[in-house]
Amino acid sequence: MEHVIDCKGLKCPQPLINTKKYFDSIDEGSALVIVDNDVANSNIAKYAQSSGLDFSSEMKEGLYYIKISKSSSCECRPMSFEQDRPVIVVGNDKLGLGSDELGAILMKSYMYALSESEVLPSDILFLNGGVNLTTEGSDCLPSLKVLSEKGVNIMSCGTCLDFFNLKEKLAIGEITNMYTIVEKMNNSGNTIKL
């Protein structure tokens, strides 16, 4: 009988953590992971793919059923992250404290200067109010586009986008989860928080 990991109703990043814990605990086997939202489905698919696991996903009656298998011959690999380049965590759409107007000007200037820099981060992680910078209407989008074209991963917290009702307005990068954010920060030799 196939192992079932029922993650219906669980908030990010719990479905990914439950799935990862199960596959870390076995040498080979399979599981059916059940989730009820796009973000969890996407996060688990990315985890399976980056870990070298076989997987497929289908949607039925509003639920995603993700079949994942791990064979004894699997050259499973941990989620990989670049350690040489910094990771930047952006928790606000303004830079610094004091004037919000000045903070918005400084953030736009920072992103532009960063896009012109020789040393680029591997990832820029947007949390809380920082997700405003990756959505429609942001003055930082041109600089973020340049950074993305230069190979920088632009990632916005799915829970944060949902909280601010911005998921449909995401204009650049991908939606991620807190588990991946923690892993990226933990595996970076240099994490910069704005």
C-alpha cells in the first residue's frame, strides 16, 4: 500500500517539510502527497525535481495528488544552493527608517546600483512588504528584470503575496516558501538583510 502524506489545509511550508521528512527517512519507496493549493503543489514539485526524485502531479476535484518515488539507485541530492555569492533578503519596500518617501527612492536606487554591480547575489528573497517590489507597478521592476537576466534568482514568499492579495500581480520571479527561504539563507556564506 502506498504511503499517503495528507497535507490538505496545511499552510506553507508545512506540506514541503512533511514531504521532505518522509523521503529523508527512507532509502527507497513512494508516497502520494495530497495538497489543496497551487503553491504547495509547485513547491513539492520543485523539491522532488531538485532532489532527483521521480514525481507526477494531477489535479482532481480541487486537490493536487503528487506521486513521488525514490529508488535505491537514485542519486538523490540535497536541494542545492550557491554558497559563493550573497543572498539578499528584502523585508520591506522601503530602505531604511525615517521618511517613507525617501525610503522608496533609496530602495529603487539600491536595486539599480545592484543590477549594475560586478558582484551579484545568487538570490534575492522578498518577504512581507518586500513583495510589493516584485509586483505590477513597482519602480524596481526594470532593475529586477536586469538582475534576473544576469542569473539572479528572484523569489517572493507565497504566504506574503497571499496576505497582501498580490499573487495575481506578481510581475517577476517565482513564488517560494519559507522552507526554501530558510535553506537559502542557511546555505549562504553571506546573507544581507535589507
